[in-house]
Amino acid sequence: MEISDRFRGYLPVVVDLETGGFSKEDNPILEVACSFVTMRDDRLCLKDSASWSLEPFEGSHIEPASLKVTKIDLDDPNRNAIDEREALVAFFKVVRDEMKFAGCHRAIMVAHNASFDQGFLNAACERLKLKRSPFHPFTALDTATMGALAFGHTVLSEACRRAGLDFSEAQAHNAAYDAERTAELFCQIVNAWPFQPHWLEKREEDD
């Protein structure tokens, strides 16, 4: 089965953002990461990942408490941070390239507490007047909800532990690390579901 068949033409892209606070209008995105998944032997598995560090947009406000949690040092030259527009354009290009490779017509965001990441990304697109986001504008797959269903817990670290996945608190709140852990959790939950694609069988009969 192809991933385009499993998710009705959508490409699930696991996304994690680290931000300078909780306000999508006032606080900047500081890190963006994505992990791609693919089908192998009818099982969903992690494929590869990409990440970017962003400079705060002009006029944004950064909450010191957020930097304590993320441990992001804005003055660290090794962050290799780039302009917000440049980062999101590069991010969207990588997603579109993977969509084309997978034969999917649109991407759908997978994230832990997805409304947070989706809200920040949509606000950035509006601020930058980026009109061609590859992601569905309001539909998303939320692993916090899926974790509650599958493992009885909404916190990423605990859901991963209950799923038997390693989780390092020391590496948590780094966008690249959290995206990969979220992707592993997403794959495990999807693979455990007794998926019965009856409509695919019907389509093959019609052909």
C-alpha cells in the first residue's frame, strides 16, 4: 500500500515548532522541524527529517520563561538562524518535494497538540503573505489525542514511554528531537490500528 492510499491522497508530515511564547501574533517561531514517514510492507515508518533555526521576526516579543524551557540561546552563532521567510519557504519546498515523490496532492500536519503548531504556522504565513502553504489550512492529526486514545496519556514524553519508545528529557523541547519522537509515536499508533481498506478492494474490483 502506498502512503497516498493510506491517507486518501494526503502526505502526513510530522511538525514541531519551538516558539518564544504562546501568542502566535506576538511571539516568534524560533525552530521548525519536520519528519517524513513512508509505508514499508504496509507499515508506517520514519523516513527522514529536516530542521531550521529562525531569527525572531521584527517587533516580536520573547518570553524569558520559554527560553528556559527550550534552552535556546539566541546569541549562539552555532544556531545558524535564518530569516523567518527564508526558513518557511525552504520548509515548504522540502514538503512539496516529498509530496511529489509520494504522489500526494496535499500535506496534512501531524503534531503533538497540533492546534498550537498549526496556529503559529498559519499566523506566520499570514504575516509574511505566503499564500501557498502545502498544508491543509485547518485539518491536522493530533498525537496528543491519539496518545490519549492509545495509551491513556496526552503528554508526549509519557505517551512515548507507555508506547515503549525512548524519550530523553534532556533533549526534549528541541524541535528536531520532538518531531522525531512524535513521528515514532504516530507510526506506532497507526500501525497498531486494524486498518481495513475495503474501498481499495472495491476499487480494484471495479478496475
